Amino acid sequence: MRRCLPLLPLCLLAASCGGAGGNASEQAARATMNEEQLSQVERRAPDPAKVMAERWGEMFAQPAATRAAASEFGFQLAPGKDSAEQVVPKPDAPIAVAAKMEVSGKAPERLESIRFAFDVAYNRPPKTKAEKDAEKVPNKIVGGFLNRFQVGLTNEQLGTMMAGGTLTSPAHGVTVQVAADPLPSERIGARRRIAITFTQDPAAAGMKS
């Protein structure tokens, strides 16, 4: 989950007034900073593109944070476990959503892809708003998870999830792939599948996050 921007040591802030120089320890400290921290030290506005790339990169570079965020939404991905499933709100609900989350990576300390898959079953007509709102579970899970890293889907990506279709969108060092069945004209007895995959581009894997 996204950490709050820490207050930086006064010595670093003071050193920044003297220009780009500084001793070896100051330079080493700067090398560990992300763009938001570095801009604070250098007393300048952060580069928005770098900030977004680092935020998206964090979910791949920090598997523990990704697993913690997943657990907030019902996916128990303990270290060494790469997939988890749940049914929301319950299997016999008027609208039941079977949700699955998968993560993969060649090394334990870095993920390469994160995938959500949803199977929405329209079992019978919902009688309450809460029962009807179960249809929004995929958007709530994906949106809530991404919010933990201070990123989110574009309107086009959200629209594809909601209305159906396929879409591939590369941005900020990550490729987002959406594949969703169209909304069924006759919903009762129908099923609708939605999948969204986040894959980090190899060139972005070495960035600080």
C-alpha cells in the first residue's frame, strides 16, 4: 500500500540549497529517493511522468505491499502463494461474483504481472440495492486495489470493463489488458466474464519505486 511521503532530514534539505553537489553520504541518500522525495530536497516540482511510473512500479517491486493490499479485498496471498479465489457476496446470492487474483514473477522479490478475473453469475432478480450492487464488485476490487498505490484505471479502461470488449493500453511502464464479455441482454441465468491484467514492461523493471 502506498506509504506517506516521509519528512526528509533537515541536513538534506539544507544541503540542497548549496547546489547539486554534496558529500558522498548525501549523494548516496539521494540515490535511494523516489521522484517525490527528490523534488522535495531539490525544492522543485516533481516530474508527473516519473511520479506515476514509480507509483505503478511499486506494486511490482514491492510484493509484500501488493499482497497486503490484496488481503484488504479478500485475496489471501501469503508469501509463496500466487493465486487466491473468493465468491462475493456468496454463491447463492442473486448476483454472485467469483473473483480470482493471480500474481507471477521469476524472482520472489519482484512481480511481473498481476491479474484479476471475475465470473459474474446472474442467478435471479435482485430485490435490494445491495444485491444489485454486487454487479459492481469487479470495478470496486480493481479500483480499490489500485488506489492503494495511488494509481487508477482510465475512463476507457473502466468503460471496457463495464460495457465489454478488449483493450490493451501501455502507459507509465505498465501494459493494461482488459477483456470483458458484453452485458447480457437477458441477465437472469446468464454469466459474464471480465479479466484485467497488469504487466510491467521489462524496461521499467529497473526503475526506483
